[in-house]
Amino acid sequence: MIRHLQVTTKTDTATLTLAEMGDIIANKGTAFTITVVAAAGYTGLWYYFINIGAGTVTVAEDGVGTLATLLQNESCLIIDDGTTWHTGAVQVQTHAALTEAHGATGAVVGTTNVQTLTNKTLTSPVLTTPLIDDSDAGITVTSADQTHATPVATIPDIVDAADEFVMKDTAQTLTNKTLTAPVLGAATATSIDIGGTTLIASRTITIDTGAAFNIVLAAASGDDFTVDTTKLIVEGDSGNVGIGITPTEKLQVSGNIFLTTDSQKILFGTGKDMSIYYDGTDGFIKTDEIAASDLRITTGAAKTLELDTAVYKDINSAGYLLTRPTSSAPDIDTFVDKNGADTAIPTYAFAVDQYVSGGFELQHDYKNGTNLVFHVHWQGIAAPTGTDNVQWRLTYIVCRDGVVLEPAVTIDSPDTVFDTQYECVRTDFAAIDGTNFLVGDQFMFNLWRVAATGDAYAGDALIETAGIHVQVNTLGSRGITTK
């Protein structure tokens, strides 16, 4: 007889020690191997293996191979005779189901088995959610003695209130009933109080034709209609509507408003008098949808309308208004049209080394710190000899109130080609760095005609206007001397 010394549990691959001789309980959901020592020299060593896990257990001799394979609930004994391991028969540790008992006819009734009971009398049974399966024949309650008693199904008295059974196929009115997770087909109701969370599996509410679908909200603060908390809010007390936000105005939106078609308008005024829209190319503010009206923009003190992208304008002076010096002054002549007719409009006619003087202020719409491009508009009335050229020279200073004057700067224009008699031409100088220029600066200059680098035009250049291209970004400045 083997004496069980101890019990050892193994839950994964292992090699047994001599000290673990005894019962070995294997318990793992997947297959694994338990290895014992080689048999030589260990007479009387034994192990009794029991596999209670779902995984298959392989018992192997170290360096030799498999001694036994055990499925769940199988066991076996191995004994060492000093030379060889001897493996006993594999045994199953489960018991067969008990189907009968001594002195009783029929199957044994189990506490958890699904069984059909016949001819059984249950005294004061407690039934939890019983199901009467009548095979759709109707429930019949039968008295033990139908000759002397009519079968009666009694409904318990609930808080002294008379009640009745709810029948599957009978039209009945239910009062004070709580339905937990009901499945409703086509239902008709005049008023439903839905509490808690209500799920609509079809995700569709279809409203019958013929009348508006009116949701009536109470008038107290907080009596709101909401979609997913703040995705849509209609306040019961104020009527305010919010999209993505709790509203404080009649309509309040957190996010963009997108009109999906070009030329769709946002309209303003009781008569839809004004609109804002985009036509696919340009944006419009239209104040004459019904009748013409002004557009007023109030920016507040020391504020103005500012363009993020600056635009250009010119500050030009008529050439004939510029000042001629006492010497080296241009003559006075008149413009001539393409037919050679005298227009009788006078101006200065520049030969080489003649000049005029002028000046202007950087106006209040000027974008501070941007470059200036000085330019001259002129006409040649004498015929050119071919491809002739005209060049101009600009000497300028920039004055600012309260600041000492910097030295004058001189720059020359590139040659401007003149090859067609009576043509009007524009000469642009290179950009003047305006990094330090501000509104209110005074730009004073002398404008000379100088010898061209290429073939010089021999005729006079009749000045039309002279001035600068400037960038502007506001309607004016925020202060008299500050942008």
C-alpha cells in the first residue's frame, strides 16, 4: 500500500524533485509537461498524478520520453524500481450520473437538472417566475373536485384595490403599470409620461400628415428641449435657440454657419432690407434689397476699419503744380494729341538737366513701414529717332515732427523706352525702403531729367503727374499723429 506523503500542485511546465514525492495535482487550461528524474538509482520513488485542469498533461522521464498522457479528470501512478519507471493504468476521476435510487421507481430528481415531473404533489411550493406552457390552448385552472366546486383563480388583494388578469389577446385598459423594457408594436396613446432613458430602435419618428408636430415646453427656467445636452437647445422660458451652446440670444451658434449654395443670403430687417452673401467670386454687403440705404460701421474711439491685406493707392501731384527753380527750369509747353493737334493744356517740358520740386504727406491710410514707389507720368511729342530712352533722377528727404532731419537720398530710374510719337509713358523708380516711415511723414523731393544710359530721346518729356504708389490698410488713422 502506497502512503501519500504530501500534495503538490503544478500549474505549468515543471521538473519534479525527490522531495515532491507524493500526490501531484496538475491544473492548467492548456497543455503542458511534467518531467521526473531518470529511473536509475531511485528504487521506491513514486508519484501519483491527477489532472484537474482543461489542458492535457504529459508525464515524461528526463532524457527518455513520455510515461503517460492525462486528459482532464484522469490520473495515474508511476513507481521506480531502481532501473525503470512503471506506469499504472490511467483512471477517470468523474462519477457517472445517478439515474435511480434504491426503493424508488424512475429517475432521481436533481436540483439543477432540467426534468419533467409527472404525478407529483408539491406542498406549499415557492415558484419564482413560473411559466405555464399550455401550447396556446388557453390556461385552465382545474379544481380537485369539479362536481362540488367551481375552479377559481384568485388575484391577491393589492392595497385593497380590485384588479384583473391581463390577457394576451384581449383589449384592456391598464392603469398604474410600470413596464420594464417592453417591446411595443404599433401603439396609440393620447398622453405618455416617459421617464428615464428611452431608446427608439428604428431611430425614426414619423409624424402623421394633417397637422404640425408641436412640442410644448414648460415656461420655467431649465424647461428646455435639448439634443445631446448642448448640440441643440430650445429654452422653454425665453424661446432662445442655441446650437452647440447654451443661448443668451434668440439664436446663438458655437461654430461655423455654412450656406451650401453661392448667392444664398443672410437677410436683415423686417422687410428683408439688407443682405450679406457670396456669389462664388466676391462677397457682398447689399443695403438696397428693398430700398437704398446707407451702410454705417461703428468702430469706437481710436479704432478704424483695417484690411488684413493692404491695397495700393497713389499720392500724385499734377506736374504743372510742381515748383520750378530760377535756373535749370523746364520750359512750359502743351500736350499734343495723336493727330498732332495742340490740346492747349500746359505743363512743364523737360530737357536733360532740368528739374522741379515738390512734396506731400504720407496720408493717414498709409500702412506704416511699407515701401514707396516713386513714378513719373509723361509724354513725348517730338518723333523719336528709333528706340530712344528717357531717365529721371529723384533726390528726396523725409521729415518728421520732433525728429532731426536725415541726409537727402538720390536715386535714378531705369531707362524708359520711348519709340512712338505722342505716346504717354510711365517711369517707375525702384522701391524706396519704407521700414521706418510713418503716417504724417513729409516726403520732399527734387525731380530731374538726366541723360539716359542708352540712346537718349532728343525731344522734351512733358510731365503729366509725379508721385508715389503707397500701400494702405485703413480708412484713416486712429489718431491725428498715430496709425
